Amino acid sequence: MTGWTGPGSVAATTGCLAMFPGQGSQRPGMARHLLDTYPLARRLFDRADEILGLPLSRICVSGSAQELGRTEITQPAIAATSLAVWEVLRSAGYRPAAAAGHSLGEYPALVAAGVLSLESALQLVRLRGALMGEVAREVPGAMAAVLGLPAAQVLAACGSAEGLGLGLVQVANYNEPLQTVISGHAYAVEVAGKAALAAGADQVVPLDVGAPFHCSLMAPVVEEFTEALAAHAFADPVLPVISSVSGAHVRSGEEARQLLRRQLTGPVRWVEVLHTAARRPVDAYTEIGPGRVLSGLARRTLGQARTRSTGDPRRLTALHAEVTPERRQEPVAS
């Protein structure tokens, strides 16, 4: 099945959505197999170390969970690991129909789509993580996942908590139809969670994150980040890319820039991303980077979705072997 093509895009060779994970997918040693096995991955990490002046390659191979859990480190580490996987698969012949990234994952997705350079994406992601870390140090914020309750009722629970004057609490992630993440002032998030349980939620799970992401508490850093976005070049996409901010296709580089600005304070609309991809049509979903979170979200949102992940040596090796012959069988121009 051929994926959607539009102005400025290239024809896809599979009907697959390349999904790039966000914060929370990190784990110690997440890039060890990449650096041990694939010279392309080693070169990308060497370049990332040089661009950022950080030992990302060491951190992603042997860093502790505590070191990797610092927001200003987590974000470039996940982005670099995801882009290393992308380079390995792309060089073997992997050609998705479209790309999308969950929050932070939107940056490597934009690199895959030709919108951002590796250097720009890593520099922006590092600043993004640092700015979010500043908010976390100044605001007693929290995030929690509400499970088993439709999003409309989660929104109502947030409204009831805010109505009591307890602070700000908003929906941060629409992850799947019955999994919605809320974010805001710590006590307001706690009270909204209790209201969600009273409304019938199965569970409310506090998230171990470095900051209250994707809510209005991030507003103080928007101006500085907007200035940083303006300093980098954004090209029009050459591969269809779906924004987690709007849930729709990104039509230009300038639109991508504005969406990344909005992403700081706006919710991640992952359910809409998946439904947009399915209408193109996409019939398979590959997680490009550490973890298997997005694969699970795709299956639970779309039912019988075919998913693949690449976060461990066995799965990446299997997919690499599958796509490599496609490259070898392409006709050679005379």
C-alpha cells in the first residue's frame, strides 16, 4: 500500500507511520546496541556530542538512571537515540509513508521529514529541556495519567479542581481514548485526579517527570524559546509529517516552527495523530527509538494496528534485515 503524497513530498515505499517517542521512553543503556553494532549510529552520536558539547554517547550507553532523568539531558538523549535508529533504517532502505513524534519526538520527526537539520534539532531540544527544567525548579508542578475515563470527563475533573481555586490543572496528553495525562500545580493535579476517580476512572498514576509539561505553567519560557526557533532554518517537509500539536499534517516549514512554539503550553493530541495517519491510509506503525510506549498506544487506539518497535537489538535487527533487500532491489539508472 502506498502512503499519502502531497506537495513537496516523496513517494513512500510502505504504508507505515514512523513514530518517534517522547520523554519517559529513556532507559539506561538505551543506545548501547546501536553504538556497538552500527557505524552510522556511532557517527551520529559523535556528531551529537560535538554539537552539544555533551557526552551523550557515554550517557546513552553507561549513564545512570538519575543522570539520564535530568530533563536537560533526557531530551537530547532520546532525540539522538531516535535519530540514530532512523539513520540506520533509512540507510538500509526504510521509507515510511509519514512521520510523527510524541511531544519531544516531533523534533526527530521533523529531521526525518527534512524540515530541521540534525544540528538545529539537537540545539533546540537541549534548550527546550533546560527551559523546562527551570520551570520545574520554580513551580511545584506535577503530572498524572488518568486511565479508564473518556477525555471529556477528565477535562471536567480538571475544571472542578480549578474552580476550587487550587491552582492550574489542564489536559497535557490525549494519549489514547481512555488514557489522558493532566498537568499543572501539584495540589490541583492531585485534586483533579481524585475527581476523576470519583467519576469512574480505573486508576490515576502520578508520573515521574521533571516538569509540568504541556500546560500554561510553561508560558514564562515561551518568549525565549520563540527567539531560539526564529534563529534556525525550517524547510518545507519532503516527507509527510503529522504534528502532535494539531493532529494534522504540517504543510510548511514556517507552520512547523509555529507548532513547536505552541507545543510548550498545548496538549499532545496523539489520538488525532493516529486517526489522521489511518485516513491517509497508513496500515502499519513503527516506533523509531527507545521504548514501546507508542506501539501500545497505536494498538489500543486503532484496534488491530500492525506495530513494530526498534528499542532493543532483536527488534531493530529484524526490521533492518527486512528493509535492506528493498534497497538492493531498486533499479539502477543507466
